Amino acid sequence: MKVIHVSAECYPVAKAGGLADVVGALPKYQSKEGDTVEVVMPFYNNAYVKKSHFEEVCHNRLLLGDQPYDFEVLKLNGPGNPGFNLYVIKIPGLLDRENIYSYDDDVERFTAFQIAVMDWILNSDRKPDIVHCHDHHTGLIPFIMSYSYKYSSLKNIPTVLTIHNAQYQGWFGFNKIHYIPEFKLSNAGLLDWGGQINPLATAIKCAWKVTTVSPSYMEELKTSANGLEWLLDHESNKETGILNGIDPQVWDPAKDSMLVENYSVKNSVSGKKANKEWLCKEYNLDAEKPLFIFIGRLVWEKGADILPGIFYRALINDDLEVNILALGSGSPEIESKLKSLINPFRGSYHVHIGYNERLSHVMYAGADFLLMPSRVEPCGLNQMYALRYGTIPVVHETGGLKDTVTDIEKGGFGICHKEVSVDKVYHSIQRAAALYKEEKEFKKIQREIMKIDHSWDNSANQYNELYTSLIR
Ligand SMILES: Nc1ncnc2c1ncn2[C@@H]1O[C@H](COP(=O)(O)OP(=O)(O)O[C@H]2O[C@H](CO)[C@@H](O)[C@H](O)[C@H]2O)[C@@H](O)[C@H]1O
């Protein structure tokens, strides 16, 4: 079987969040003997790409409307090889920029990327058995494969869409419909949702199967999906929730080269202490107090808007005695509120605004508790990384968090709250701080959570079974 994953992100080449982690790991665990699982993504002009070696596979010219663009398909070679064939599409002037998203011409960039992928597959000797698309940036592919005249020879290849985040749908106006390779106009309704071209909705309608990254999120989407509830409910017979895994080759405290000191279950106490002490020295925190961390995009879905309120309440209360360290970027208003707490709470609080992969690893290792007050969490990887690194998750019971974290009082290993509010999260922090004082019990939980298996094997098998059902 030959599978091609099409994605805007893939770790370690380009990462903005969890999508990259998934696409950079899943293919490694899907490849069984005789199978080929590949990834194709855009060529960005970032530091990783600059230091990597690529070999040209083909070059061609695509048409975006009537605008021609030359493109190259390059294969990653040499020491940076991620463990599967990884191809990048270079479209000079469109894709080769430093960042992944947030340019004014993202519609043109990602539509051209999808057309280039189609042209490459159309002209390749060995066609894939499955094309697996991820999120809205690749959502037009199932439509193009089924309805665009030029690609009609691909229409019997099954397509799978995985929704990592339904909040973002890639909407654009019908004035750009000519970007999509020519098709019978009577099919234009498949592109439409609420009067706009909606690539995520299009993929939900046209893909042969739709998956999302946890069973609970799949259910939640039917009542809360940023306008796509009815569609997701209507298409439910082709939908499945498959929980993400984590890649133990990248996320292993015993081997992680980004840590200050490596550790396993046996020496978790001293290993975590060394990482915590480094963080406390670096950010002027108190290593005696429990360390709570937050890592992620500073947006409403992650509950980041209530972080300043939660932090203030926890830090102003002298009896609680906690440290807080946050890492993230996003809404300028939240960034500035979080920064404004640095001066008043110097010695027990810091926020690092920006993206920093290495720091995130040290934080998972050195922290005692991870805060995830997400309002929407399709799966969430942070809580699984935290568990693996012996850090207890404090989470809102939603989506994938519900599927991966059970409260200590219910025989589990995390601290859960049922609502997203300053009060509820503060109450969870109080529970966590009390647990920290029960040293023996706290360290026992730390060791237990490090042993939980969240590796990809089980989920990779579920994807493979899904593919097999389509090929049959
Ligand atoms: N400032 C920063 N510096 C360094 N690292 C940072 C960072 N901000 C975030 N990260 C890292 O980015 C990843 C975030 O992954 P998540 O899965 O938690 O969220 P995301 O919303 O991006 O993903 C979406 O897709 C994934 C994958 O399917 C789903 O798990 C999730 O629920 C869904 O919202 C983690 O590896 C985290 O450490």
C-alpha cells in the first residue's frame, strides 16, 4: 500500500503546533513491511530547510487561474531524514517564505500547493493507494480529485481527511473560484458553505472518510464546530475519532537531547529536579515551590484569555506558594496582560512570549503541573508529553483531554475541572498545591504517569484498518 500524507506542517521541517507533531510521527508507525508512507508539504524558507539537503524529483508548471507558477518537487535527503520519504513543493515567490501562515495571500499559496501536489501525483509512475489530507490547507484536494477534469484519472483513489482543528476552515470568496482547476459548474455547491468557498467543509463533503483526533472531539463537533455542526452530523456515517499518539523517539526524557539532564522512572526525582532548578535559575523562580506551566497558542480555544486572571489569583495568595511559568504567543492583548504580571510577581512568575521548542521540552521535564484550561481541545499533545515527563496535567474535561486524563479522585492521575473559569481552575491549582505537599503520594504519581503508554502503535493500526476498508 502507498499512502501520501498532504500537510502544511511536519516536524521537524516546519512546526506551528500539534499538526506538525502528528504528521511527523504517524508515518513512522504506519509503515509496515512492503508499505510506503510518505509526506508532502510546502517548501518554506526557514532555518531547518536552509540547513537541509534536498534532491530534485521533478519540476513542472502549474496554473492558478490563468497565472502560471513554476514549481519543483524536492525530496529530503541526508542526516535530517525523518524516517520516511518527505517531499517539499517549492513554488518560488509563493511558498518559499520564512513563516508557515498568516500572509495576505495564504489562499493563493495553499491553493497553488494543492494543485502542485495533484500535478505531481498525476505525472508520477506509482500512484498512491490513499491520499490523506490534514486540515483545511489541503481540503480542496478531495474535490479536485473527484471533479476537476484534468485529474479525472485520480478519481478512484480514496481520500481521507483528518480534522485537527475545526475552528479554522480556510474560507475565501467565490471571486477566486477560477483558482480551482476546471470542473462542471453544477458541482460548485460542494465548495460552498454559507455563501463562501469553505475548504474544510468541502473536504468533509468530498473525502471518502473523515477522521478527527479523538473520539470525544468527534462527538462534540456535532454540536460545536464553528458553523459545521449540521454538516458533520449529516456525514457521520463516514466519520471516526482516532486518538493521537506521541512519538517516543522525540519525546523520551531518558534520551531527549534538549533536556538539562535526562532521566527515567528510576531517577525521575533527581532528573526532574535538575531541569526545574535550571528553569528556576533562568527565570528567577523558587525551586522549593511547585512549578505550574502553560505552553501553547495564546488564543480563546486554549482558555488563554483567562490565564492572566488565574495567575493573578494564584500568585497574590501568599498561602498558596506556587511558581508559574508560561510559554506561548498569540493575541497581543493576552500577551501584554501576561507580561504585565512579571514585575509584580518577580520571583515566582515569568512568561516567555514566542515559540521555543527547546524551552518547551525543559518545561515539560522541570515542571510539577501543566495547566490546560482549553475550551476546545481536539486531542491535545501537551498533556501526553507532560505525563511522559512526569508532570501532572491539570485540565478542562473536554475533547481529547477527556479521553486521556482521568481525575485522581476517580482513580486516575490528573486534576480535572468541568468548566473553564478562573474559579474552577484556581480550585484545581489549590488541589494540586495540596497534593505537592503530600510528597510521597506526589512522587508516586509522578513515577506512575511516566509509565503510561501513549505511543502511536495502536492509533497507526486504526488508520491502517481504515485505509484497508477503503481499498477493498
Ligand atoms: N510557544 C511554543 N513554543 C514551543 N512549543 C510550543 C509552543 N506552543 C505550542 N507548542 C507545541 O506545539 C504543540 C501543541 O500541540 P497541541 O496538540 O496541544 O495543540 P495545537 O492546537 O497546535 O494542535 C491541534 O492539532 C493537534 C494535533 O492533532 C491536536 O492535538 C490539538 O488538540 C489541536 O488543537 C506541542 O508540541 C507544544 O509543545
